[in-house]
Amino acid sequence: MSSADDSEPIRTLQPQKAGARAKPEGAWTWRLVLFLRAMAVLSMLKGLFHWAIVLGIGDGPENNFTFHTLPWQTATVYFAVIDLVAAVGLWLAAVWGRGRLADGGGIDGGGRGVLSADLWRPLGRRAGRDRAAGRLSCACASVGARTSALRQFNNPRHRGNGEEIMASVGFIGLGNMGLPMAQNLIKAGHRVIGLDVSAAAVGKVKDAGGDAAADVADLARRSDIIVTMLPSGKEVREVYLGAAGIVAHAKVGAVLIDSSTIDVESARAVAKAAHEKGLLMVDAPVSGGVGGAQAGTLTFMVGGTDDAFTKAKPFLEAMGKTIVHAGGAGNGQAAKICNNMILGVSMIAVSEAFVLAEKLGLDAQKLFDISSKSSGQCWSMTTYCPVPGPVPTSPANRDYQAGFTAAMMLKDLRLAQEAAGSAGASTPLGAEAGSIYQRFVDSGEAGRDFSGIIRFLRSSPR
């Protein structure tokens, strides 16, 4: 018994006259050719876009190839290559299809659209069309799947299960300020790796969803971004510049953020060493106290290059509300010690005014109501009032439980005096404020909030 292919002769396509109206299925075939061309152009544009990222063309951290993780980099290179290959393939398919249509005339004698008229057999037409449609459907599904995956890798905040994640962030120094800052980074979707001399503090980071590092070198090798919050310049130099420190073991392209309050000279020395190793670094001391760290409303005063600031800013925004680029390396520290010299002097002035008001029989609330709306208005008065009552959230209402200790204020005032000496600046009020806080700390109140200076002034002889 003969098959249909054996019993039915091959039909040839009769040429159409110029200007003859194409039948619907022929028009559909031409639309397919146009679709292939459009997909070729789209693939070409996508490929060029990804090569631009690989080559570092464009502004912003999202266009810096080395800023992202290895899986992201691998995916970007893969799509950069595959999109250009797809563009060439789709365009050639469109050219081939157009040529076949020109050879065949577009439709066969029975009015059915064909891609290869001289090989199309009458009984095989439906099966052929079904197979072609199936291939086209698979191709479209493949393009859709690749586009979805591409969006995931292009967006550093997106992870396959719907969660957001941007980078691995190492955090060294999980004290009163560092711990809530690290926790806010976790809340923002980052993978935080914590390190501190206190195992309990590291445990809190792990409880919040973070991880722990064995030592500084281990943390540096595992982190894309490294944040430090340390007591002084001595510790900062050791952690960054030691043989087992951050600079020696950080990934190429890592971004370093030091939020400690330290001397300007140390900040600039560490930044210079990081730059020489091809690392980006900013000094980013903070203002806002423990409450600001917990609420994620800190102010960051940032020193560093424009590129380093741009890379660091998204991570600072996860921990703070106001991010100010103060200039080159060390300028963040310069801004911080100048600001805190103002704060130390103004807290003493406000405290002296309240002590004087008490002696003169003026109610503290009355003085607050007047000064908070007059020329005596300042942060030490309206936000951190040193007497109980007028500002319910101030430490004065909690027996001066520390948000920012007297010892920390003394440290900042000393830094200001060191900087003033180096720069040849005259700061007599800053020097006197440092002397007063030194006596307050020596009286056993180092751990008390710095606004508790009012109690020291009350008890001091005139």
C-alpha cells in the first residue's frame, strides 16, 4: 500500500501577477519574517547593553562590572555573547525565509501559506504548519525565560525566591552603634557577616539572619562591602593595615566604609593604603546616636572620591537618612569633629543656662518654651534638652542613661583639639569644653550620657 507521499505528486507554485492581493495566510508568513527581524534587532541591542556593562561603560554602581558578585558577572557575560549570537541567527533566518517566499510566491495553488513551496506536499501541509508553530512557540518561550533570568541578574536586589539581596556585607564592630546598623543592613536584604570581640553581639547578628566570620581576613575574603565601627584610630589602623587585615585580604573591587570617629590623619593614611591596593574607601562617621542607629535615621558625613562615594551610598542609605559627601579622604572625619565640637560647646552652654534659670527662680519649662523659639534655639535645647520634662525623649528623662556617653564626647573634643593644633586653628571654647568634660569623666561619669554634664555644673563651685 502506497503512502500519501508516494501517491501524490509534488505541487509547484504558480507565480502571481504583480500587484495581486495576497491571501491571509501569505500575509501571516510575511509577518513572521518581520517578527524575526524585530527579534534580531532586540537581541542585538540587549547584547550591546551587556557588553557595555562588562566593559564598564556608564555611570552608577549598577554599571560597574566588578561591583557585582561572580554569578552575576558570569550571567552577564553569557547573555552578552548569546544575545549577539541570537541576533545573527534570527536575522539570517529572516533573510532565508524572505528568499524562500520570493522563490515560492507566498502561497500555493490551494491558497495555503508555505515557506518552501517546492517541497510542501498536500497531505503534509497541516503537520508541517503544526511543527513550525511548535518551534516558534518554543523559541518565544526560550526568549521569555532568558529575559526573565536576565532581569534577575541585572537587578542586584533580586533573588530567585522573590527576596531582595544586594551584596555580602562584612561588619566589624558590633557595639551600641554597630549592632543596630548591621541589623538594618540585614533588613534591607543584604547578607551580613559580623565580627566582634563580643560573642553575644555576633550571636545577635546571626539571630537577625546574618553570619559570623572567623577573623578579619576571613571576613574580608567573603565580603563585597566592608563596614567598620571601631573605638579609635589605633584599632582602625590595626584592622585595616595589619598583615591579617582588610587591605591585605579584601576582594579586588571591594568597597570599604569606616564609620568610626577617628583622627583625620589615620583616616587619610588608611584610605591611601586602600587606594594603592585598588580598593575603594570612604570615611563615613555618623551623627544621630543609638536612637538614630536603631531607627535607620543616622547622618553620614562621607569623605572619599566621587566613585567611592557613589559605590558606598546605597549601603549608607540602608542605615541612615542623610548622606552628605564632604569631599576627599578624611573630610568625613573633619566634618564630624567640627560638628561634635559645636555639640559639646552648645550642650555646656544650654546646661549653664538651665542652672542659672534655676538659681534665678525661672521654671525650666518656661525657659524651654522661650528659648526653643528664640535665638537660643539649638539641637541641644530642642532635641536633647538636658533637663527632664520639656523633651520627653531626651536622656534627662531616664537618669541620663547614655545614648552618647561623656567619654565619647571627650574623645571627639580631643580629636578636635588635635586637628586644631595640626591646622593652626584657634578654638578656645572647644578647648575649654574639653577641659570641662575631662573633669566630668574623671568624676566617675564616663558612661553617663554627655547631657548629664548639667549635674556636674550644678555641683561645681562658681
